[in-house]
Amino acid sequence: MKLRDKILAGFLAVATLTLLVGAFGYRALEVAQFELEGAVQRTRPVMDALQHLRLEAVRATYGTLHAVRLSRAEGASPPPLDEAALREAMSTYSDAVARHFPDEAETAAGIGLAVDGLVVDLRAHRVSVDGEDVERVMGGFERRVLQQLVRLESMVGTALAQEEDELSGYLSHVDAAARDWTRKATALGVLALLLVGVGGAWLSRHLTRPLEALRQATERMAQGDYEVRITHNSGDDIGRLGNAFESLSRELSQTVVSRDDVEAILESISDGLMVIDRQGIIQRTNAAMRLKCADAVEGPLAGRAVQEILECTSKEKRVSDGHFTREGYECRLLPGTDRERRVSVTATSIRTDNASGGRVLLVRDSDTPRQIAEPTPRGRVLNTPDALREHLATRLSVLTWRGRHVGVLMVGLDRGRELLRAIGASEEDGVTRQLALRFASVLRPDDAVALWSDEAVAIVLEDIGAPTDLPKVAEALLASLDEAIEFGQHRVHPRVSIGMAVAPDHGEAVDHLMACAESAMRCTMADGKRGYMLFAQATGQRPRGETGRQ
């Protein structure tokens, strides 16, 4: 599970708990409100009906008494008794009891009888006004009416007290239920906070522990301890980061060990070694080279131009060329000083995919004032054309993904038949073989040379940065023939013509590339000069190139 998914899951869990607590609290409020509204809606209509009934009874009683006294004083008949409002109030109370409190029907019936009694007494009091002995009768009826009113008010008061007790009981129940829901909501909130705290602590520990381990491992690596291991093995992003860090640590450890081994080997070599860049500036040296220059050069050799330390012959430009290897050229070490002496220098190119390559110079003390007679072949010498074709096919098979070029050179003897007749037929095989060996001495170890015919040698250059590098190689091949080749008792300065083709510019088929190089070679021969040409791919065009030295 990815780290971002874990964090998102944590936030979703917190949001879910928050919603759950909120929903639970909202439900608790709804339940409490519902129960409270139910209690009020049940008791309030009955209590309102009782109060209204009492009000109507008082109004009817005192209204009737006042009307009777007033009519007697005026000598008129009393108005009719208005009992409709009192009867309606009683009916409202009875309906409310029947709807909400059926168990209180007996109390409602008693109040109804009291109302009926009051109405009867009020009617009797009104009628008694027309009789004899009015004062005594009116007084008696008023007392009786007032007693009925008191009795009715007492019964209404008792009923109101019961309803208030009922309402108090409902409110107590609602309060208890509300407190219960509050406790539950509080407990759920505390549980949610606890879960959020535990989850946050786990997530923070899950994040910080491996990061802390990585920090400690990085500090150990900074102190030179590359044998670090990360114990966090989860499958999330941090686990993969830890695995990548372990892989980096192992590779770095192997690199450091290899570097130390190489450093030890270089420092133990008795010959001097110098690494120079493309501009000829010394980058580093070994102990033997520093010892050779210790008394004559002040300060480090790194950063100096190689010309300050070595003064070579006319071959200096080719010795420092970056496209091939030169061996055994005589130079003067520390020229112009009392420590000047002759040394033999071998230059090997450092091949890289960018422009930061340079050369490695091997400096050996030399007692002979001349170049080594027969340089040791560096490139591969193949015996047959078929072997060269197979080698070229192998190089072309990896051409696409390497992103480099493969060069094909065809070197033919100018007037080869005349040369063969001059040295004798027994030397036919030796001429091209000696040429192949001489050419191999200036090629790189990965390059290959083979006898193509009795008058031609074919060369395959494996790793060419650009087609413009081929003329430099051709110059090196021509320069290797400056010294005569010995064939038994004969010393020969052979003249050659070089044709060049490059893949993929001129094709990627073996036979086609060989034919292109051979065509360019024959065009060079036709010019009558010793030189080289690069094949022109366009149909109908003559192979073009640069003419070599005259």
C-alpha cells in the first residue's frame, strides 16, 4: 500500500469518526426533542382545557349572580342563563381527556357532574327571584351556587395538579433520556479521539522511524561506513526507498573497494602514469611519476600542461590523439632541467560517451634513442575475410541501442602486383600480413583487422563517435607506414589507398558496407595519390573524402 494511500485512509477514518459522532449527537437531540414535544403535546391541551373550564365557571357564576341582583333592583326580569360557553369548555376538556389520558375518564366525569350541578343551581337561583321572601331565598341560592363553584374549582385544581405531576414525570423521563444520550455521545467522542490519537501516533511512528533510520544510515555513510542496512521492509514508498538506499550502499561500497584496489595497484606500479584531458592538462599522477619529477618540479603535477613535463618528437600530435593508441614513442622527460632524460611513452585513449574523455600516458625509462622497431599489435588480427564479416555483423547487431557508429576501412596496396613481383612470389602472404600487423599497432583493442585479399587489408572500427573521426584514423594508418617494413632482405615503404564507409550512414548490411569501402578505395587509387576517401552514399555521385598526404 502506497504511503499516500495510508495517509488518505487515515484522513478518511478521522472524517468518518467525526461524521459518526455528529450523527449520533444529532440523533440524541432529535430523540430528546421528540419525547419533550410528545409530553408537552399530551398534557398541555388537558391543562389548557381545565383552566378554560374554571374561567368559564367563574364567569358564568358571578355573571348570573350580578345579573339577578341587577334585574331585582330594576324590577325587571333577569336575563336568560348563558351556559353555552361553559358547556363548550366542558366538552373540550372531555375530548382532550378521551384523546390523551383515557385512564382519567372518571375524573372528567366527576368534573362534568359538578358542572351540571352548578348549571342547575344557577337556573334555580334565576327562577327564585320571582317568589316570595326574596331576600332569604336569594341568599340561600347564592350560598349554594358559590359552594358548587368552590367544589368545581377544587376538582379542577386537583385535576390540574395531577396533570402537572404527569408533566413533571414526563420531563424527568426526557431529562434522563437526554442525559443517557449525552453520556453515549460523550463516550463515542472520547473513543473517536482515542482512535484518532492512536492512529496518528502509529502513522507518525510509521513515517518517522524509517526516515530516522535513513538519516542515521546517511550519516554513517558520510563517515565512511558503507555497510549499512535498513530494517524497514514494508511494501510502501518508504520501504522501496529503503531498498533503493541499500542497493545504493552496496554499489557504493563495491565502487569504493574497487577504487581503493585500483588506487593501490596504480600506486604500486613502478612506471609513471599520467591522466590528461583532451586539452593536454594533467589531471592526476601515480607515486612513480611524482617521484620522477620530485626534484625538478615544485608543487603538484596536476593542473600543469603535459608539454611542461614531456617534450616528444614530431609524433607528439599523434601520441596525444584521442581516437587510437600509440606505443613506445620516445620523449624527453623534464626538458631543459638537469633531470632531463629519455623516456618511452604509451598513450591510451579514455573512451566515454561525452566529451570529457582524455588519455592515459604510461612513462617508462628508455635507453634507446629510437622508436620501438615493431610495435605490439593492439587491435585484433583476424585470419580470414569471413571472420571479419562475422565480427562486423556482431558489431552491427548492437548498433541501434548503442547510438554510436561503426567504421569500415579498406586499405589497398598501390601497384600491388609490381610490389609482389619485386620482392618475389614467396612473400605474397607476408606483405598484407605485415601491413595488418603494422595497422593493428595503432588501433584500439576492440578494433579488428583482417587480410581481405593478397593486395588489400580490411579494418572494422567498433566505436566511432562521428564519421568525421575516420580521417584521423586514416592519418594514423598512413603515419604507421613512415618506417619501412622488412620482408626478409627487403625494406619496403609501401604506398596504400584507403577507402572508408560508416554505418549506419552508408547502410547496415555487411556486404554493402564492405562494397562501399572497397569502392571508395578504388576511387582513391584512381586518383593516383596515396590518401583516403569517404564513400558518398548518393547514387551516381563519386565517393568523396579528404585526400591524404602527398
